Amino acid sequence: MRMIDDLPVDGHRVLVRSDLNVPLDRSGDTPRITDDGRVRASVPTIRALADRGARVVVCSHLGRPKGVPDPAYSLAPVAGRLAQLLGRPVAFAGGNAGGSAGGGSGGDIAGPYAQKIVSELGDGEVALLENLRFHPGETSKDPAVRAAFADELAGLAEFYVGDAFGAVHRAHASVVDVPERLPHAAGALVRAELEVLATLAGSPARPYVVVLGGSKVSDKLAVIRALLPKVDALLVGGGMCFTFLAAQGHGVGGSLLEPSMIDTCKDLLGEAGHRIVLPTDVVVAQEVSADAVTAVVPADAIPDAGKGLDIGPASVALFADRLRGARTVFWNGPMGVFELPPFAAGTRGVAEAIARIDGLTVVGGGDSAAAVRALGIPEEAFSHISTGGGASLEYLEGTVLPGLAALDA
């Protein structure tokens, strides 16, 4: 796979597919970025290209605006933050053609207005296109529609750099079709992600412990099957643990449960039960709220009226004990509803235990990465925080990711 150093970018237009899909707080008059982790992760590639004299055209999606312009999903707030982090202006090709570049009302993505902004770039300057998903061609399942949009995007540049690791598992126009049309390379972020994931998928240092949380067993089943033969311990928390507890014959009250997955969990416990570690106590409440009345109960004694919403303190201690001495750890998924204070202790405790490990510690993107930042745990305490939760899991499952295949062609 070619890297950006392999491209002669000086004085040329380079289209960089970044992942700037950040959460926004829209409660005020102006949308505010609540977690800029993905913007910060995108900066090194953009800066490296600009420092080499490239005319950098950045593109990304944000949210799911369903193929039509929607001001709520404009990348305008991201343009401002990207400029701050780069320490240089970022021309925003949003707004209506001929209107304010900061308007954020949709624009033409890669049409006349975007073409004008890009044509005015000088060496070392940066522009950001409006949200790719404002155009139906970005996510269309019709190859002809996708190809037409890819032609427009490719027409803006002479080289392409894929740096949106969080999108490489999507067969979208900007991810797989544009690199077919331009000389291309992988960015620094994609390279870093692949180096770490290749270690996890290969022969990681042992003991190797995986921590999985999140809502559903069905979402993680493929990665569980792929990792179980390789790990020394698989620690299961979050909403998915209750289907495993039900498979052991325990009542789970009103907790999240996938009845169709109970037999699957029984099979997994039968195959590798000694390596699958489940919570021994849970935090329950009758409602999911910031002022909920909570109780800690044994995992095999959840009341009928209770909902398990976090792992309990004994489970945190158990998980920390199984993590102690690990040389490699992969963590994907929170232990509870960490966004609310009554149910954040489990995720915090496990994250802190992982942060203390002297070895390779990988946070597998998504809600786990958001939890690290929301709970105020220093990012430098971990070896690597991925920007792509879904992409990380699919890579570890052994799935061929279309965006990586396109860059490797």
C-alpha cells in the first residue's frame, strides 16, 4: 500500500478523505463540537501534505443526512476547529454557490462553487468540502449514481489520499470509487491503525485480554468468534452481558436482552467458558436517568423490576484482576450507560485498569474512545485510540474492508 511520501504532491491538488464525523451539540444558536478527537487525528496527514506544498482538499461525511442538504449536519463548525488545529486558514466550500463560505447550507459539494474555492488554493493551502452525504451519490447502492459523484470529486484533484479509517468498511463513492480514478495513497492515520490492528490480529504479546461491552451480542458475535481462539481472557460487560447471564439461567429483569442469541451464548460458554469472564454484580435502576435511584445487586439476583445499567464494583475489581499483568489489551464498548453519572463507574474503573497496564493497550474507537474523553482519562495513558469502532471490529473479524482494498489496488 502506497503512503503519502510516495506521491509527488508539491504544487498539486490532493483530495484527502478524512473522518471528521464528530458529535455536535445543537442546543445553542451555533452547533458546538463536543468531542474533536477525530479532527485531531486527521491533522497530521493534512499538515504533512500542506507542509510539502500540496493544495489540500479535505472531504468527509458527518452524520446521516440522507442524501440531501441539511444545515444541522453542515461541516462548517469542523472547518473552524480544523483551522485552529492546523494553525492556518481553511477555506470552507459550503454554503450556497456564490454565497458565504461559512453558510453551511449545503452548497454543491463538488460542483461550481467548490470548484471555484479549490481553484483559488495556493501551495500549502487547505479547503474543506461540505458534507459528502448531502449528495445521494456518496452512499448510493446504484454503481452508476455513485460513479457519477466519484467523477465530480476526482475532478477536483490530481491525487487522492485515504485517511478516513472509520469509513474504510463502507463501499461509498469517496472511499472506494475515487481512488480508482486518481493516483492514491494511504494517510498517516490509516497506516497507524493498520500497524496496531495487524499486531492484534497476528501474534500479540501474551497474556492477551479483550474487553467487550456495548449493547448487543449480535453486533459483536463475529469478532467474539474470531478472537476467542486467540485470547487468554474475554471480559464481557455492557448491555451484551445480560444475554450471557440469561444463557447461564439467570433472570435479568428489565435489562437489555437478545432472546434469539441466548442459545448462541450457551454455545460460546460451552466452547470457551473458562476464558469468558462475566460480571458478578451489576448496578440496577428502574429508569435510565441522571438522578435514578440505583442499587448494586449480584449478577444472579437482578430483580424483576430492575434494569442492569452498569457493572458493579466487585465486577470492576474482578476485571481489573484479570487485566493485571496483561501484555496486550483490546477494549471495545463501554461497561454501562457511561454518559449518565449513576452508571459511569464501571466504564471508568475498567478504563483506569487498562490505562495502568505496561503493554500494548488499544481502545477500539466508537463509544469506548468517547468514554475515555468524556470521563477525563488522559489519552496518552493508552497505546492507541482508534477512530473507527466498526472498522476495527470488521478488520479483526478478518473481513476484507473495501476502502483498504481500494487503497491497496
